[in-house]
Amino acid sequence: MTPLPFDPSASGPLLAGAVVATVASLWLLLPNGRDTRSARWLGTLLGLAALAAFILAGRRLGGLGEEAVFLIVSLVAVVSAAATIVSRSPVYAAIWFALTLAGVAGVLLVLGAQFLGVATIVVYAGAILVMFLFVLMLAQPAGLAPYDRVSNEPFLSALAGAVLLGVLSLSIGRLSAAPAACCGVPSRATATPTTGTPPSSTVDGEPTAAPVADALATATDPLAENHVARLGGELFGRHLVAVEAAGVLLLVALIGAIAVVSRGEAALAGEAIASRPAADRSSAR
Amino acid sequence: MNTMQSLPLLQNALTVGAILFSLGLVGILTRRNLIVMFLAAEMMLQGISVSLVAWSRYHGDWGGHVLVIFVLTVAACEAAVALVFVLQAFSRTGRLDSAAWQSLREATVGRTVDHELPSIDTVPPRFPTLTPAGILPAADENEPLQREHV
Amino acid sequence: MQEFSPSTLLALVPLLPLAGAILTVLLGRQLGAKAHLPAIAGIAGAAAVAVMLLVATARDVAPADGVHAEPVRPVEMIATLWNWATFDSAYAPPPGSPAADTRLSPQELAAGKDARAFSIPVALRLDPLTATMLTIITCVGLLVAIYSTGYMHDDPGYPRFFALVAMFVFSMSMLVAASNFLLVYVFWEAVGACSYLLIGFWFTKPEAARAAKKAFLVNRIGDFGLAIAVFLLWMTYGTLDFHDTISSDGVIMPGILGQTRLADAAGYVGGVLGTAICLLLLLAACGKSAQLPLHVWLPDAMEGPTPASALIHAATMVTAGIYLITRSAPLFAACPGALTVVSIVGATTALVAALIGTVQNDLKRVLAYSTISQLGYMFASLGTGTMLGFTAAIFHLLTHACFKALLFLGAGSVMHAMGGVIDMRRFGGLRRVMPITAATFLVGAAALAGVAPFAGFFSKDEILAALHAKAWPAAHGDHHASATAGEAFHLASFASDSAQSAGVAVGLDALDRPETWQILFWMSLITAGLTAFYTFRAVFMTFTGPTRVPEGAHGHGHSHDAGHADHGHDSHHGHDGHLADSYESPWAMTLPLVILAVPSALIGWLLFSTNWLAHFLSATPSLTAPAVAATATPHAFHMNLAIQGTLAAAIGIVVAAIGHLGQRSDGPQLERFLGPLQTLFSNTFYFDQIYSALVVRPLEGLALVAALFDRYVIDGTVDAIAGIPVALGGIVRRSQSGLLQRYALAGVMGVLAIVVLLAWQLRG
């Protein structure tokens, strides 16, 4: 039906190169015992090269969508994500993660998910990240702990992540608008003609079907107006039981956390009384 | 909705989600600090959220949005409970090191111990010096009020 | 008892001791000191029935009429108990073999039309030979069992002993009553097993266990010969039955020793095949009857209890070989070379064993070698192939059973009284303190030595007569005609299978010359002298001279200590000055001695003067074969042979008297005059050492190789195979480091592998 806008064979080597560059850069950047500035520079360069290769492969995979804004926010998200995982100091990693969240929120907003973009900032950056920072303040020793300066199997992990990324990119690149030959499940998007022109009333039966389908599609389209209201309607309409269950889950998690903490404290108190000379246990707090 | 134009958008968004997911995966497998591990897990969830919303936009329905909301909820619960356990682990071993817990190993395998790491170029801590009693201690404006390394 | 049919009575003879054995096994522990009752009851019942059967069979034998006997009508009764196994169409005899059905043409035979079934009936037979053997076995068995109640009185294995004795009597009775070669083989093995169990009765003693093993293994060599012989017999004759059987369609199947085949002049195969069968049967007989070269087990078998030695290694089991050859007389008659070999083996064994016996100091060993020697006499007599030879052998078997059992039981009595000591140099002059034992032992010794008119004199005389007749045929002038007739029968059976008479058979037959028999005769005569010598040497050393007893001897009689009030078995630590009044054994042991002394003294003269036994045995089907029956000679007393025999015995006794009569038994021995020969004799001609070097050592080496192969190659391979998972596990185990991130990494890599594989499959 639709001529595929890309040539799978041409983007193959580009993706492969991107994958290799990702592996090398991650391996160099991840914390290990010997950290030299040259290694870090080289890793950064390779990472940027990998990113460029991904972008180029994406370009060949067809268009850039809402080009500029999307590119900027996605770059922010990706670079911050990489920085999160290679930072040696966990506090820096948390800060970089906050920036990643900002980028992700931007991507979500570009995709038209108004509520979710804001919810990401509020819940993640506002609540979860702050909790992490609290724990870090409680538990992180001064300076860089030895376990922050080493990684666990950096090469194999980088290889696994990069290969996964390559396979995913390949699969993404081979998405097509035609329904899959095996399954025959039409996407709702194919209900409208592919050329983009409004439906012409050729037959009597069709014009009546098209506006109805169009109205139906518009009603559920996230991009239409009253986004949040309709999202709420959807949630509390079709997914009421799940919402209630999520509420119960939150309550249970809250109670459980308090229970575990209080029992743990009681046990610790008992241990402290039982073994006074073992002072290193409670000295860390 | 213009499927011809939204397919590239979908693909790009999915690529971003894939990158976030992969980076998060590498972070979990690699970093030894428990908090950074959880940060990476949250990053994986972010990637998933982006992918779900992209699909939702492509198909033009609410399914992905709803699922992302629930993912958010569960992530919050998970973070709370996980941090409780992190604190419990910390109180037992005194550090936030995932390699501190090796009891699952085989009896014949020895404990994995870190190699000696070269010293880092940190600023040696400067401890305050006590002035003799009765003398007002000299104030140093250049002395930073907060510690420089975290 | 009139309502019992003869076949029922015949079946009772083995079954009563079997029931006794089973009851002893089941109830032995409860019965305790009375554990001998079931066994003795069973054997006594069997003995009574055997005597009844003997009388009944004797009535059936036609009475003798005059000097030249016509061929006696064979007497036999077959009782088939049940059919053990049947294999249909098992065998199609080749054309021309004695088993072939002559009614069919050669083409039909080649086509296999004659395929017949192979069946093994459990059939018992009753004929004069069997009746005689059964009487000997059960009566001697009964006396030995009664004796054992005294001898084994304090032994913890008391019930086990009687169970074994009863089991042995059952097995031996079945052996001589079986009418099928396969059954004979089965019970041949059974008596070997009973012998093993009895020799190794005190199995905690290493020498006894070793001796039992040696006996069984040497017997096994003989059993191998018997097995091959059975195979060859079946292939040649198409059946294993002794008797004729009638198949379902009325056809008579001739048994190997059945009357149909016996009457057939060409019924038996000669030549190479026949000689092979006969030599294999001889091998089996050598194993069981302890002839050269398989005699090495009998002296060691003296480790067993003395009653067991008396029963099975003197009177009954070792006579199984004699029985087998006598039963197979028609087979041997077709192969004169084999017969000569039998005699050579027998005479050589007799001489060698007698020489060894002259230097033994252990009383039981003297008697053991004496047994070997006397069995050699019987074989020598069998090998003459004449009616006189066969009947003389059985006659000697009968008298030998009586006096050898007597001698062994007497030795047991001495051993029991001397507290387990049997070395003759440690005691002496016992006639004063063990009068009954001494008197009966003297009777037995005289019988053994061949002193007239005791039993052994007559039987030995008959054997010498048989040998003499073969050595100097012209001297037995008026028997020449029958001898030629006998030879004619030999030649007739020879000619029937001219295709097979070649090679070895002709070579062996060349031995059958008068010169050979003359040498054998002189060997036997010398052996007679040696027999008398060593027998009376033993008698003089044990019972004459100053009275000495070793420490620990069981004496009774309160000579100077009236305080002990036990049953009369005080343990006097006897130095010479502290002799008890009497060391005689209890009546349970001396009564059988007295009972056995009677036939040892009288039975020889009785049976010889009436010629009853020879006539009775000539009605045995095997001995009615024309080849054997034609050699029958009228009964005569050969005065010159009697003189020669008595002279030899007298010389032996005189030399023994010079050396040992009245002397201390541990004084200087006569054999110091032998010089180096004494070493040779006392080391039993180094047979054990030769066997050890030729057979035992290589086998041990082979066993060592096999053991090493098993341990290092087979076990090594298995261990290596078993070690592979362990090694693999050790390698894989190192990945279980306890670090969760590594586990997660492994999981991720696995998932990645699957994803990549799927993507690869789904590409394009």
C-alpha cells in the first residue's frame, strides 16, 4: 500500500555504528577504578557521535515530526539521562535526573499529553526525587564512597543496553502504516483516508459513516480540546475500578512503609541493647 | 489526524523512549549505589511512559494515557517502599552498597571484594581548629559555609 | 508295608532324608540338643526301605545255575515321577548316527523329518547296582548320623550338621537312582555342594574355608567334563535317558543304557567320539573320586568334621565316580583305549597315594591317602572291562565303605578323646585307655591291609584277579573262548563306525596290550604291600608303645580327684603321670564302631563264598551288555594270587612292626632311610605346588588384571562421566556470586538473545 519512506538496508550500518559507538562511550564513561580525564573526554565524544548517528538514522527513517521543539527537548532528556547514570556522585545523579524529568515532560507535552507532562514534574520531580534526596542526605558518606567509583560489569552491561537499543531502533524503523499481515487489526488511524484530504461524498452510505467516525475519533482524540476533562471522564468512566484499586494500593504502600520502618526501629533498638560493644551498627546513622 | 505525518513522530518518540529505557537498564546493571540504581529504574519507567503516550497519540485513544497514570501511581508506591528497604539495608551494613549483600552466593565462592582503588583528588577535610580558651576565634570570610563535595 | 508299590518305596528312599533335612532346618533351633531326631529318623527310614528294595530286587534276579553263566536277564524298574521339561522338535539326529530313526530314508532324515522332542523326565530306576549303592549309602549314613550325636555334641552348629548330612544322603540317593544323565549331573553337583558345606562346616577357621573352596573348585573341573560329556551324549544318542521310553505315537526311543540299545550290537559309538565321551566321563569321575590329577582336594578335606569325612570322603561321595563308570560300562566297552586309560589312572593313583601315605603323621591324612589309593584300586579294576573287573570294583566299594568308615570313625573317636589332637606323634599306646576303639580300629586296619579272612582280603583278591586275567590271558585258559568272544564284540562295535576310527582312538587302543596290564598288576601288588605298611604303622604308632596323651585330652575316671561331679568328662591336663582311667568315647560313638566292625570282618567271606554279589550285579542292565557279559568268567578262588597278596601284606606289616611296634610314636621314623624320597613323599609329590604355579598363580594374575581394569578403566570411566557434571557445576557455580546485579545482567542477556533471535527470524 504505502511505499515505505526508508530503505532498511541503508540504515543498517548506520545503526550498527551507532550501537558500537554507544557501547564504547558508555564503557568509557561509567565509573571504574581508573578514571582519567582523557577517558572521559573520549567517552563524551563517542557518545555525541552515537547520538548523531541515531538522529541521522532517524532522519532517514522518515521526517522529524514537530521538528525543532521535539529535537531540543528530546536531546535534553537523552543527554541528562546519560549524565545521570555516569555521574559519580549520587547527588549529581539526582540533579541530572531532575533535568531528565524536565526533558521527558517536554516530550510528553509535545506529544499532546498535557496532564501527564505536568504530572510527571509534580509527582516524579516533586515527590519521588525529593524522597531520594532525603535518603541521600541521611545515608551518603562525605566524599565519594568507594562503591560509587566502581561499576559492576560495565562492558557487558553497556553491550546489553546498546544491543537492545539497536534492536529496538531497528524494529521502530520498520513500523509501517499498513496493518500487519499476520494480525489484520486495523488501527483507528486507518479509518480515515491516508491522503489527508477530507472524505468526499461519493456514495450515500459513506458520508454518513465518515462524519460519525470522525466525531467518534474526535471525541477520544487526546489532541482535541478539554483534554484533562475528557481524560478524567475516561479514567473515572471506563477505568473506575482500576482507579479505586490504585487508591487502595497507595494506602497499603503508605501503611506498609510505616510498619516496616517502625518494626525495623524496634528490632534495632533491641539489638543495640543486646550488643552494646557493637557500636559501628548505630554509628552510621 | 494525519497518519502519514504522525508515523515519523511516533517513530521518533519511540526512539527517545527506547534510549531512555536502555540507559536506565545500563544504570541498573552497573551502578552500585542503591539510590542511583533506583534512579535508573525510574528512568526506565520514564522511557516506558514516553512510548505509551506516543502510541496513544498515534492510535488516537486514551489507552496509553491511562496506563501511564497507573504507572505513575505504582512508581510512587514502589519508591516509597523501596526507600524504606534501602534504609533498613543501610542500617544493617552502614553503607548504600548493593555489593554489601552477598549471602546468596554459593558456599564455595568467596566474597567479592573491591580492588584497592586509587585515591581520588578530593580536598582533604579541614577540621576546625580550637583556639585556646578565652580568646575569640578568628573568623575567616573565605571559608565556605557549606562543604564543597557531596 | 505291602500296599506300597515299589515305585513309591523307591521314591521314599531319597525323600525321607529330604524331609528330615527340611524339618531340621525349620525346627533345629527349637529342638536344641534333640536336633538330630528328624535327620536320623529320615535316614533310618530310608535305610529300612533300601534294605527292603534290595531284598525285593534280589528276588527278581534269576538264580545262578552252574559254572558257565548264560547271559543274565537284566532287572530294572523305572519310576517316572514327573516330566521336568519338554522341548518340542529339539533335535534332528544326522543320518547314520545311532540315534537316527532307521525307518526313514536318508533324504527324509536330512530334511529334518525326524525332529524329536527333548524331554527330561524325573525318573528313578531300581536295579541291582542302584539297590546295592542305596543300601550302602543309607546304612553307613545312619551309622555316621548316630555317631555324630556323640561327636558333635557340644558344637554350636549341631542342627546344621544334621541337616547337611540328611541333605547329602538325599542327594547321593538321587544320584544313584536317577535314570537320566541330566539328573545325574544335577545331583553330582548337589553332592559336591553338600561336600563343600560339610568340609567348611567350621567356616570361621581359615584352613577349613580354604579347603572347602579347593574341594569345590577341583570338583568343578570334573563337573565340566561331565557337562561336555552330557552334551556329546545327547548329540550322539538323541536322548539322555538311561531307559527306553515310548513316545506318543508308539515309537520306542532307545535310551542310552536301555535294553533296546544294549541288545543292539552296533548300538554304541566307538572311535574318536566314543573315546572322547568316555574320557570326559573319566575326568568327571577323577574329580569326584579324587584320582590323579584331581586328587589334591581330598587330603585337605580332612579339615571337616570326622563324621563328614567318614561319610562322604570315604564311603559314599567319592564312590560316585565308580558308580558312573560302572553305569556307563557299555559306553566304555566300545572304546578299549578309554578303559585302559581308566586302569592306568587308577593304578598310578593307587601307587602314588600309597607312597605319600607312608610318611604322613596325621592319622586322618593317612586315611585320606588310603582312600585315594583304594579308589585307585577300584578304577584299576573297572578299567579291565571284564565282568569280573566291574563286579570286583563294586565288591571292593562295598567292603571299603564298611572298613574305611570304621577307620574314620575310630580316628574321630581318638581325636575326640585327645581333645582335637590327631598328630600321631603326640599320643601313643592308647589301647590301654581306649579298648573298644582300639579293637575295632584293628579290625578295620586288618580289612584294609588285606589280611585274610577279613573283608578287604577277598575284594582285593578279586581286583588282582581281574588285572591278572588281562595281563596273562593265556593263564586263564578255559576262559579263553569267552575272552575271544568278548574281543569279537569289541571288533564288531568297532567296525560299525569305521569312519570315526582314526587318530587318537587307534593310538589309545594300542595301549590295550598285555604288557601294559602286567605293569599295572605289579604296581597294584606293590601298592598292596604299601597299604599294609602304612595302615599298621598308623595302628602301631597310635595304639602301641608307652601310653601318652596330650594336654587337654578328655579323660574320665576319677583316679585321684573325687571332687568333680560332672557327667564324667573331666579335662585332665594330662602329663604322663596324670593319666585318667579311660579316654573311651561315649556309647553313641562306640556303638557304630562295633556295628561296622562286624561286616568289616565277615562280609567279604560271606559274599565271596556264595558269589552272591557278583551274580546279583550281573543282572544290572549296563552289565548285561553283550560286550561286558561275554567276558564273564565262572567264580574261582585264585590261590596263587591270594598267596602273592598275603605275602605283600605280610611284608608290609612286618616292616611296620619293626619300625613302630611298641616304640614311642615320636621317636625316629623309618622313613629316614628314604633320604630325599621322604621329602618328595611328604610334600605330596609337589602336586599342590605345581598346580599353584601352573593354574592358581596365572589365574590370580588374571584376576588382578581384571580387578585393576575394573577399578581404573571401568570405574575410572564411570567416575569421569560422573565427574563431568560436578566439574561443570563447579565452573557454573562460580557465577553464583551473590551479587544481584550480576544475576540481573545474566537475565537481561538471556532476554536479549531471544529478542535478537526473534528479530532475526522476523526480518524481511
